[in-house]
Amino acid sequence: MTNKQILPATWQCSDEWTVVRAKIDDADEITALYNACHYLYDVDENFIRREIEYYQEILGKIYHTEHEMQYASYCYCLKNNETSRIMGYFQCIAHYPDNGTLWISAMILHPEYHGKNIGKTFITSIEEKLSIDTVNKMSLRVSLKNYPALRFWLANGFTTILHFNAEQYYSSESNAACFVLGKQLPSKFIHIP
């Protein structure tokens, strides 16, 4: 199945930031950015240290599967306009877990930019650029112990609890308990090319 482009390849997020589609050459910066957030491992077991090969493989698969699968994976980088450094990134899967849903598999912002409304600007710009005729809702998984992330997503409109995952996995030694949160995109986000 061929997928309609759900987001443009690049767009201006703010006067300071541009969002660009990630390339395999970005794997080193994305790896460093992800590993800068390793301190979150205590509240979210997904934040294990990664090697560059991990992101090279992910970015390679994105470009090989995008037009061959029912749902396609994407990765976008948030770049500083002045330095061209990647300060954040966004990984998503279109039409997963169901048609019309954009699954956010990761949204990472460098720790030095936490608490400065850059994440809000980033996610708002993504919502504004989404092709509403193919995607009308977004969902994601967030660890219950990752309070800053949970507060962030709730404050940005992800207030529908689609699933609570704890009974099978949660123990006092684990932080696997999580919410799957969702957000219906309002019609004002209709993208006219």
C-alpha cells in the first residue's frame, strides 16, 4: 500500500527552529541526543544507552519501508537555525495501531532545552502540519514514573487514556507501568497544500 505523505519534508517551527526529515547521516547526532537522556532510565526503562548502529538501522528501515507497508515510519529532527545542530527528534508511525492514527514512538528533546516551551512548540508545529485527511488522531506510550513526560503530554492535550498497562508487568522494582494516551486532532488543523 502506498502512503500519502503525512508531513512535509521540512518546515519552519519557529524563528529559531526548523523541522527536517531525518537522514541516515543524522544517526550520530540522534544517538548522542538520545543518550543525553539516559538519566531517565530510572523512570523509563526504554532509555537504555544506544549505539549509533541502532539508529542507522532504524533510519535505514524508514526509507526502505515507507511506501511498502500499510503504515510507514518517519523521523524528523528539530534543528537550531543558527547552529544547524539537532536539538530534538520525533519518531512516529502512520496508521498505527489503527487507520487514521499517528503513533508517536519517541519525542526527544536535549535536556538543556527542557522546561523552555520548545517541546510544546515542536509538537504543536507537528500537529499543524499533519495531513488531516490521512491522520486525525495521535497516540503514544508514557511511563507512569516519568512524571515530567506525563505532565508534558497531558498539558499538550493527550488526555484520553486509551490503555493502562500495569497488571502484567508492574512490580515495585520495575517502572514498566504506563499509559497509552490519545488526542483527537481538531478540524482546525486541516492542512491545505
